Amino acid sequence: MKNLYIYAAFSFLLISGNLKGQVVNDRATQINTSKALIDIVTKIQGLDNSKETEVEGTPFLYDDWSQGSITTTNGAIFTDIKLKYNLYNEQLIFLNEKSNEPFLVDLDKLQEFNIYGLDTLHFVKNTVLSSIFNTHFFQLLYSGPVSLFKVQSKEILQFDANSSSPTSNPPRLITRSSLFLVNDDTYCELKKGRKKVISCFDDHKVEMENFAKKNKLNFNDERDLVKLFHAYEVIVE
């Protein structure tokens, strides 16, 4: 186990333009990279060490830096950059590899981002889900007539104050995740179980049930759920 310090604020410097990235607009022309990066950097000042809270676990999606890419709201694209996604307080951080310094991305100026690993994790904004969770970005697993989203967050699990040995159960960060079907301005949470998932496809439940049985889908496997959403798209076309 390892200890983690969650800070109330981060201390960062403005980026000096050492990151490399390709910037693309509608005409596929390049603009000044350093200027574009400064436009999406939020400068955070001050670090109050007295506000540290010691907990176990990590606030990040992945502990290690991951290769990734970001697209800003004005169409600028930066590729081959190192990213970390803090799920506890929804912060996207990228690493200036030349200076080995981290910088905070302004999520309001971000359209989408990707984190690469064994799979490509694609994060986008969604107004329906934002109204529920009050966060900016959600992992998009499938985009179609109805889309499949994965919602993840980190929460601090406190030890039981009535426990006979509270020191053996220190506060720790745990991951919460859920899946949602989103269609325009409506949504349906895909709760565990075949019937509950199929019920979200209320206009084609029979066809979806038949497809799931024929293809022996595992409703606990996100890859099989993606197949189900693709089948729905074929049906409604």
C-alpha cells in the first residue's frame, strides 16, 4: 500500500512552449504551438501544506503518465503528449517532458481528449450527464443513435469511527463507475443484469433480447455491450 497526499491546490508554472504538438484547423494549417498551449493552461498558484489529507490509493485513472492527445474548443489538436487524469477532482494534467513539469489543462477550453494504453480511452463532454454529475468529461464507449458512456469518479471511503481498531482502516480512495445509455436529452442507467440493460432499449426490446441470446453476450463485459449498441444502430437504420 502507498500513501497519497491530496492537495487543495496545485502549484504550477506557465508552460514555456517546449511541448511538441500538431495544431490543426479547418484548413489543416499549423499555428504557433506555444501560443496555443498557453491559451489552454490554467495557472495555479499557492500550496497550503496544512490542508493535506493523508489517504490510501490514488486519485488518478492511471498512476503512471500515459500517452494521449487533446482537442481544444477552437479546433487545436495536440498529439503525443503525456497525460494524467485526476478523477477525484476532475483535473487533466499534462507533462512538459523537457522540463519534467506538470501543467493543468483548462477543461472549459477542451473539447475532447484521448488516453492511450491497451485500449484507447475517448473522453468527451455531454450536457445530459453533466447535469446529473456536475462534471465535464465522460468516457464514450460507443457513439450512435443511442450512445454508451462510462462514468467514473473517485471517492474517499472513511473508516468506521466505531471500529475497535480504526488505525487498521485508514481513509482510502475508491473508484465508482456506472454505464449510461444517452439519447439526445434522455438517459438510462445500465444497471447490472440482462433485463435491466435490455429495458433501456424500450422501443426495440424484443430485437435486442434476441440478439443478446443469439450472440451469447456477457452483460458485465463492456465489449459485449458495445456490440449490443451497434446492433441497435443496425436495427434502427
